[in-house]
Amino acid sequence: MDLIQEFGLEVYTQYTTGKKVHHVGGPHAKVRTSSTSIPALSTLVLLDLSQLVWKIDRLSSTVSVEDPMKTPNAQELDSMTLHSYIEKHAWTEEMKEEMGVCSRVVFGMEPNQMSFLYFIMYAAAAGGVLCLLESTPGSAQEFRVKTLDCTAALCPQGGTQQLSERLAQQIGRESVRLGQAVTAIWQDAERAKVMTATHSYLCRAVIVTCPPHLAAKIHYQPALPIQREHLTQNMPVGHLMKFVITYQMAFWREKGYSGEIVARPSAECPLSVTFDGTSPSGSAALVGFISGVQAYNWSSRELSERRDAVILSLVKYLGEEAASYIHYEEKDCVFQMYSALCCQDWALEEYSGGCPVNVMAPGMLTYYHPSLCMPCGRIHWAGTETATKWCGYMDGAIQSGQRAALEVLARLCPFTLTQEEQEAMQAAQNQNHDSGPCQHLPSTSHLRRALILTTLIMATALLLAQPQLCRDWIGQARQVVLRRFALWQ
Amino acid sequence: MDLIQEFGLEVYTQYTTGKKVHHVGGPHAKVRTSSTSIPALSTLVLLDLSQLVWKIDRLSSTVSVEDPMKTPNAQELDSMTLHSYIEKHAWTEEMKEEMGVCSRVVFGMEPNQMSFLYFIMYAAAAGGVLCLLESTPGSAQEFRVKTLDCTAALCPQGGTQQLSERLAQQIGRESVRLGQAVTAIWQDAERAKVMTATHSYLCRAVIVTCPPHLAAKIHYQPALPIQREHLTQNMPVGHLMKFVITYQMAFWREKGYSGEIVARPSAECPLSVTFDGTSPSGSAALVGFISGVQAYNWSSRELSERRDAVILSLVKYLGEEAASYIHYEEKDCVFQMYSALCCQDWALEEYSGGCPVNVMAPGMLTYYHPSLCMPCGRIHWAGTETATKWCGYMDGAIQSGQRAALEVLARLCPFTLTQEEQEAMQAAQNQNHDSGPCQHLPSTSHLRRALILTTLIMATALLLAQPQLCRDWIGQARQVVLRRFALWQ
């Protein structure tokens, strides 16, 4: 937000007014809608959500984002996948599916591909697990950046891209070399040499900002410490495909929908989530993602197949009007984001290889985590994966860039640092000694409290009204316990 | 064994006569010895071992090594780490530690770093989980290769290395380019171009045999399919350090020890396992490994520290004589393996980066496995990780080389294939349709039956002799169940 202010940019809040569509809960799930921030779930699943989010947030509040090894029971939490935790602690099958959808939407990844400790560290860095999912104040999906100085037809500087553009202008366009992929970084006592296919650049320090799986492809001389190699070779990156569909008008708003859809993966429906993507000037659009195993299944199909399936799903969830979209283009329409249906698969870009973030597989965080940020000679590491606040987001990317820049300045010309910067540097170095959680978003706990209260009231009302349901439920619970007992025997 | 015979080489069996030392079971564990193939464990832990090996082998017998997706419940088995499975199914803390030692010895890796489905697939490819650990007939540690045509002082052709040397002679030394690391492979409709820092080679097909994490570092044009990229970027490689210590005489044999030690990781003892490494000509030696988290902890220390700690441990387990070793050298003594203490850390070699094998993190096998062998245009993939029998071993490496060579021949000059080769090729292609397990080692089941019988007899005898123990044990079991019940509530 500081940078947005510095560059004179503006944000607008994500449109969330109206009904949200929710379609999760097995192949026979009903399509439900809800107008509040509490998801459209049955009472039992709401209770399950409350207890699971409560457990995860409680664990998350014990995580040391800066040094996960200091988390109580770190080894055990890093030894299981997110999937294993959910299997153990979720009561209902619907909640398990729900968590799969969350993992797909947030990480572009299945819950069985990441360490549970990593998941709660990621949640802690965002201020709580619900912050990752919500578009309410303080949450990940709260703001969009207004597109200022671009025409509608061709807009490379639109949205958040404007930040990169302004930064490039600030340091001088001639200092940014595009189309020069780094193949090797050599260093000795004197300097570092950064090599591309055609050029080489001598420098006193290097900041590598690309994601760990791409940093691992660069050839380093001398070789990097084995701990760093082991780490970056084992940070799976997600798989997301983004689509934007433009319409003459935001018909869903008129029908009382917010444009937010959360859907279970199925053979017919490729999308996991959509949001309203209408610009402040009124160009109507829906933005959505095909993610995780769905991206894996759908990426090899024809674009027209995906498009037709997406449109069919939208018709199912929002009505016939969804079929009358303006038009569609793919990949090379990346600069025309808000005037076309763009199906953008980051996994197919050689220098992305996936999206949105690298996570950690089990057993990496407790052994290898310090290697993620620790400079290797003249090489310093930035990128959102190295952030301690909003790790995985643009916010984290900026935090990590500032931290790495300070590291280099402190090394090469410490006298140029302001007192404030010196203090920031000192604070960053002391972070390892501060094992407290990152609790900068009180809104989470409000939402959580509201959620718990509502579900408790609803559950009590329901059980009072339908005592049979209560008996059935206790019966089921007893059976689960007896089955566990029998298995154990 | 065919190749050994073809080259006129000879094998000798691993020396296993005498007591094996076993030191596992928490910080206060007793050092135990055993002269049979049944490990020196308490009755309860032996029972636990039996039930756990039985469960794992039963699951392992349902695995389709060629197509793990066909394994019943594949998704669930691939969604948990080996650690999670052990936590759930081992009864005793000692057995959990025991499985950690096994994972470290076999994979150079902690049980929390690999998919459980991968582990049982690996065991299935070896004929059962005990085959991975034993030196009995049909097991991984059965044979060593005799060193034939080399002097004692400098012996680059010694041991199994002789196979590579003879293969190189067979195709002509001039066809083998050493010191030419491949940096890029480009291909088009006409041919492939393999590039090193100084040379490039044009060819009609390429077989890449290096481990997946190194194959991932090569630059491919056009880029490889994203499934292959995701897979090879997420196959962690183990961390083993090998040491060989030579002595004037095999004093342990005279004292009735086999030279086999299995030890729990501790601050004092770096080693996980040792074997007798005495040559057929009588040069006395012990061979051992520092592995997994121990290798991680000890690799950054001074060599002399490691050596002293290893020797101290050997004195503790085998007696004072262990202190009088001949001498020690490191790394550049790799050609003098049997006349010195060599401490060899494969992780520090740029073109190894770890040892002995790449495993799969959870969630990779069920999505991405076919990409491991599937040719990408003119590029074919070999290496022990792609094998279906003794995956991870030299046997598997040879199987995979033969399979890849046949693939290339079938493509470039199918008429040169013998009928036998055509059949082998056909069989390999049909493997995907054959979901039966790899059951080529009946000896496993004998050992397992012997183990189960012995532990049952011992347990019955013990419980008859000490009824109090039985009551205690049932009491403990009841407490565990009640605790689980309470936790669930």
C-alpha cells in the first residue's frame, strides 16, 4: 500500500455485494448461495468448519514464521501433509472436500503435496487461515489496483503490473534487460558475474528474485551449499490457469449475485473459483481459476473445450445470460485482459513454470528452511517465498525485495543507510529471535468469533427443533469411535 | 548378474557370520547383539516389527510398480508420508525409531520426506521390505563384486566400478566424453543437439541417464511437458556419506562380530550402519554410512571431528581394537577406497548432489508418474529411478538402460532387433497393463514367516512366564484407547 501511494496509484475494493454461489459436498451436492461472509454450508459442516479453522488457527498462532523450527512440535507438524491433518481432524467428508478446494484456490495445489507446518506458517504470515480465502477487510482478496494510464484495447500497464512498470521507470528503463534469461552466476573474492546466453554482467552483489524452482535451474560457480540445493529442488510450485470473461453488462449483479463462485472439481466443471472482475469504469468481467488437479486434467485439452466447459458451468451457476459473453482469446491476449476471455496457463511459460507460489513438501521446513534467505557469498535471495508477512503474495514480494536490498546496502555501503533503515535491518536480523506469530489482522478473529457464534446458535436451534438429528449424529459418532477401537485392536 | 558374467567378473557374498550389533530404542537404549537374521529387539518390539512388516508387505503386494495409479487406494497412500503411516501403525516408540533408521540407511532420507505409496512401490520392486535391509540371499546387501585387474594402491576399476569400465571399453573409450557436462538439449523434426560448455553433438536420439534432479537442471528446447517438469523438480534425493576404515586385521571377526552395526542417530554417534568390507584377498575393512538428518548435521563439521566420532562409536560397539585403524584420507582418496578411511559426501559433488536415489514426495506418484519414463520427442529417459525391478539399485539402472536402448533401437532401426528383443520391448509396453506385484524373491516370505513364528513363540513363552507383563501391557493398551477416545471427544 505504501508503494501504491508512492506511485500515485489507486485501489478499489473487490465487489462482494450479493449472493455467493457454493457448490461443494460430493457428486450429489446441492448448489447453495449465501449473502454473508459465512459460507453456504449445512449446519454440521459449518460446525466442522468452525472447529477445524479454530484448531488450525490455534496451531497457526504458535508458528514462528521467521524460524519454523521454533514452533512447538515443529518436527511432527512438518512430517505430515495438509491432507493427513485434514483426514485426521475434519469430521465430515464435505469439509475434507472443502479444504481441497481451499488448497487448490490458494496454492494451485492439492493438500497432499504440501507440509502441514508449511500450510500453517503460510496462514500465520497472512494473519490466519480465513484471511487467505476472504475478500473482507484485511484479507487476501480485498483490493484491486485501478488501471490509470492505459487505453482499453492494449494495456500492458494495467492492474498490479503498474507497480512493476513504475519501479522500472524509477530505476531507468535502460537498466532493465528483458529477454535475457540468466543461465549462470559465477562469483569469486572480487565480484560476481551474471551470464545470459549472449551477455555477461559484472557486479558486486546479485539479488535473485525468481521462484526457487527456477533459481535451482541457474548454474552457480562455486556450487551453492547442499542445504540450499536440497531445498530449492523440493519446493513444488502450484498450477493455476486464469480466465477472464467479459460481458456487455454485469448481469449477475442485477440478479443479486456477487460473482463469487466456489465449485468442487468435476469432469464437467473445470473452474475452482470465480470473482467479479468488473473495472471501476464499468467494463463487466468475471475472473476465475482452474487449479491444482483440475489444471493438470484440463491443461492438455483444447482451449475451446475448456472455454465451453467454463461457460456451461457459469450458465449453471449464474443463469443463461452467462452464455452471451463478448469474446475470447488465449495466451497472446495477455495484454487485453479485460476485453476478452483469456486463458492463461502459467505452467506453460518457461520462466514461470507454475503459479502462484512454491510451497514446501514435508520434511523440508524443519531441516532446510534457513537456506531460503541466507545469502550465498555475493548472492542474496528475494521473492515472495522468502517473505515473513503475506508470504506468497505481492505484499510478501515487496517485503522480501526491501529486505534483500537492505542486506546488499548494509554490505556494500552501510554509511548510506538511514537510521530507520539500519533499524529495519536490525529488526530483520532479530526476527529469528522473535518467535511470536504475525498477528496484524484483528479482523480474522472477529470473523471467526462471528462464525463460531452463528454456527453454535444454528446448531442449537436445529438440534432443539430436530432431536432425531441429534440422536442420529451421536449414533454416528459412537460408530466412528467403535470402528477406530476395532481397527486399533 | 548377466552383465557380471558377460564381462567375466566375479562376486563374493557379504560377510555376515557372527554377532550383529543393534543400538536403537531411545537415548537409554541398551546395545544388543544377535547372531541370527532376526534383529536384536525386545519381544514387544519384535512383535511390533512383525505386524508392521506384515502390514507393509501386504500393501506392497498390491502395488503396481509399473503404474502406481492402479494400486488400490493409491490416492490415499500417496497422500501421506512414510512417517505418517509409521505413526499410525507402529505400536512402540522403538519401532518408530527403527523405521527411521531403515529409511536413513536405504534412502539417505527421513521418513517424513517421502510418499508412503512411493515407499511400498520401492519395496515391491525389490520383492518386499525386508529385502531392502537384509544381506541374506536375494536381498540388497547380498553380493559384492571382486576387484580383479588392479593393484592395491590405485584402483579406479575396483568393485562395481568395473562394470562401467568394461562397458566403456566395449563401446570404445573414445566414445565416452568425460568432463563434458551437458547444459542444454535442443531438438527439432530432424535431430537433437546436445550441448556442453565447449562442444555440441548432433544425434538422432538422446538417452538421459542422470538422476531426475540433475536432469531438471538441463535446458531443454522446446521446453519439456509441464508434468515432467513438476515431477523432476519434486523428487528429493537422499544424503549419504560413506566411510571405509582399514585395519591390519579383521579383529571383529575374531571377537565373534559380523561387523554389522545398526545405530540410532545421536549427538555422539554419526554412523547409521556399518558392514564388513574386507576384500576376498583379506584386506580388513569396515564400510559404513552417515545418512539422512545425521549427514545433514555432520556434513558441515571438520572431517577430523567426524572421523573421531566414528572411531569412538566403533570402539563402543566393537571394542578398543577399533581405535587402531591404519589411516585416513578424504575425498581425493576416492581411488584408494580399501586402503584408507575415505569420507565421501556425494551431496558435495556438483554432478551427484546427493545419494543413493531420488524418491517421490507425497502427491507426485498419482499425478505425475508416467512422465518419468515417457520419451519427450527424441529424448529417452533411463536411470535407476525409472526401473521397475530393484528401482534405486544397480540392477534397476541396468534394467532401465536396456529398456531405453530398446526404445531407441525400435524407433531408429527396428529391423536390427532380434525376436527376443522385440518380445522384451513388447513386454515392457505391456507392463502398464500388468498390475501384478514383483514377486521374484521367495526368500523374503521365508524370513518373514520365521520372524513371525519366532516372535509369536517368544511372546507366548514370555507372557506365560511373566503374567504381570501381560497385565501391564493390556493396561497400557487400554490407556492408549481411552486417550484416543478422550482426544476424539
